[in-house]
Amino acid sequence: MSDLGQNGVLQVIPPAALEQQLQERATASAQDNAPPEPEIPQLAGYIKGQFEIMRNHRNTASGWSERLLVALRTFNGQYDASKLAEISKFGGSQVYARLIAQKCRAASSLLRDIYLGQDQPWSVKPPADPEVPPQILQSIDQMMQSEQQLVQQHKGQPPNPADVKQRRDALVEAAKDAAKKKATQQARDSDEKIEGLLRDGGFYHALAEFLVDLPIFPFACIKGPVVKVVPEVVWPPNGGAPTIQQKPKLTWNRVSPFDLWWTPGVADIENANTIEKLRITRAEINDLLDLPGYNEDEIRAVLDEYGRGGLYDNWDTTDAERATLESRENPAWNRSGMLSMMEFNGNVQGRVLQEYGLAVPDE
């Protein structure tokens, strides 16, 4: 019941209505006392706007979304809901003849034999005509001057210009041969160094996954090198107990075509802004704290606000069906506590980067 009215009349309120009023008052009080929501940085707002443009285009009839879903359904041997309904109308068979899936597997197997066989699928070749270093040419000129002075001292007259030119050409040719040998050795050393980095960074595993995607989808993607902080066992040089140190490492990975967006109007991917959507764990985002180029305060804020319950934002229409076709958890539930992250590669105006705290000289 409310307070006594001005006319001495008591107002009687049903319990359900009273409970609703109390709830509304509590909600209004909580809203009044709640801290203001933090403003989204201009850089994050710009990237979100770019993602909206890319996502809206890809979900149109001229985009990739439906083509990607059709490709995944075809490989899994499933009809889409509308086609299945049409088949059921006339009592047709719902068995899917997976001929395309067999062809995709055969194509992937052939590609793996070519690119993942005994011979490495790449090589470092030295330049056909490497340049002679300037200091070598300078040494040749000094040597020629010394030889000309000796000839003049012994013969009493300067050497024949034709002989001088022939001698210099011979020295330059010998220097070019030495430069070719050095370039060949450097290419061989670089080849071995790169091969070690690729194997250690999981390049060939990512390439195998890329070759599976290539026959299935309209496009495929392999990404790298990406720097990740990984634990590494370090043994002291003079003996003793080993220690585990967190060290940066170059890695490569396959990117699902569903997780990649780019500027709709470009004719070449090299001229496009790209956005990759990643689903990462708390441990993965925690490893970014030690890497240069990341805002430590923002990472700690994400770990504090969303680290326990996760965060899934920037929904796309393909997410739910894709999760079903890939036998994964529907990201709308997110019981795994995953964090969604947008990785943007492209051009941003200088003043936006300055507002974010980066030292950019030109706005």
C-alpha cells in the first residue's frame, strides 16, 4: 500500500503490480548510479565500420557467403533446407551422392603429393648477375693505379691503354665470378635457414590445411609469418637445471574462408583492406602482453571484462549454420568462453592513429 492520500483515502495495489513498481524503481536507481559506458576508441569504431561494409557486401547475392555455405554443404553431403523441402514434396530420395567430395579429396591428395613430397615446394635462387660491391671496384682501381706506376717505373713510359682496359676487364670479370659464388652460397644458407623457420613455425601443417580448402571453396588462405609468444626450454651452456622462457616465434596458419573479409570494390587483394575474425582463448590473448605493437592496457581491460565469460560480437548470418556443418559449438552460446577478435590489415588515417596513442608524424 502507498502512503495516505490527501483525501484520507488508502490506495490498495495488488502484489504483482507492487512488485513490478519496486523492480522498476530498483532498475532506474541502478541506471542512475551506474558508471558511464566507456567510449569506443575512434580506431576501433573505424574498424567496426569497415567490417560492416565488408560483411553487408558479402551477404548480398553478389557476395561470397552463400557460395561458401553451398561449398561446405556439398562437401559434407547435405542439402540445404529449401532443396530438401522440394525433394520431400514429390517423395524423392534424400541420399546425397558425394561425387564432388570424392573429387575434392582426390585433388587435395594430388596437390599434397606435389607440394608436400620429398622436394620442398619453394627455393631461393641467387641473382643471375649479382652486382660487384663498390668497395671491390674501388680496390680494383687502386690496384690498377699501382700496376701502372710500376710499369712506368720499369719501362719509362705509361702502359698501353688497350692493355690497361684488358687488365681491368679481366679483374672485373674475376670479381663478378666471385660475387656469383658468394651469392650462390648465401642463397644456399638462406634456403636452409628459411626451411628451419618454416618447419619450426608450422608452415607445412598450415599448407596441408590450405590444400584441403583449395578444391572445396572459391578461395583459400594461408597466413604468416605471425609472431606468437611460446614457452621454450633453455639449457644453461655450462650445465645445470633448465629454465622455461617465453620467446617470440614466427608461425604460419590456415585461415578459414568464412573468417576473412576484404574491401568489396578492389580488383586485387594486394590493394584491399582485410579483416580476419579470430576466436581465441584467454591464454592466447594473455600471450599478446609481451609482444611489441599491442596496447597492454587494452589487453588487460579485455582480460578483466571478458576473460571469464568470453565475448562473441560482430555476428554474421553464416555463423550458426557454419558451426553446425563444422561440428562446432554454436558461437551464440559460447559456453567455451571464447573471445572474438578482429584483426585489421589496411590503411588508417594518421589522426585516428594519433588519437589511439601512436606516434604518427603526419595526420
